[in-house]
Amino acid sequence: MTIRHIKQTRDFEALEDLGKVGTPLSEPACTLRGKKIELDGTENLSTGIWECSPGQFRREVKRGEVMHILSGKCTFTPDGGEVMHINAGDTVFMSPMTQGVWDIEETVRKVYTLV
């Protein structure tokens, strides 16, 4: 059994540079940092901490996602849907194939699980 305890995840400094977002809609393109967290027995899941600088980009992740926003402020507009205002402390559940546009207003840091 693996147990990972990361204290004060909002301030966790050991994030790796992940480059720019895949489909930027703003200039300069949003930059990403993150840290994958490996857990025994969860090979079909992807979990970790993710951070994104301000700007806009398309979400094109095919998998479902559960995320808890640790810090920052943004909106997400799903294709064909209404704008969602998302702030630090919010938890968001996205079904597989949810696509749309992220607008990161203040650097966002989240804990996520892709399912």
C-alpha cells in the first residue's frame, strides 16, 4: 500500500516545468508546471498537482477528471455550454470528452485525477 502525504500542497515547490499548453488561444501561451503522483494499484489513473499561468487555451483531454482548485481564479466554457467561474477552494468534476476553453485569470494550481 502506498500513502502519499504532501503538506501544504498549495505551496508545494517541487513542480516540474511542463512547457506550454497544447492548443494556446492567447499570446504568450500559458505555461505549465506539475508533478505526477504515482500510487500503487492505480495504473489506469493519472494523479498529481498541476499549475497553469494566465492566458487562454482549449481543453482537449479525452479522459474524465476530478480536480480541486488550490489557488487561483479562472473560467471554463464547455463547448456549447455556459461559462463556469472557478475559484480557489472549488472542486470540479468533468465527464470524459469534456472540451472547451480555459481562461486562466490568476495562476491556477489544482490537484487532479484523470479517470
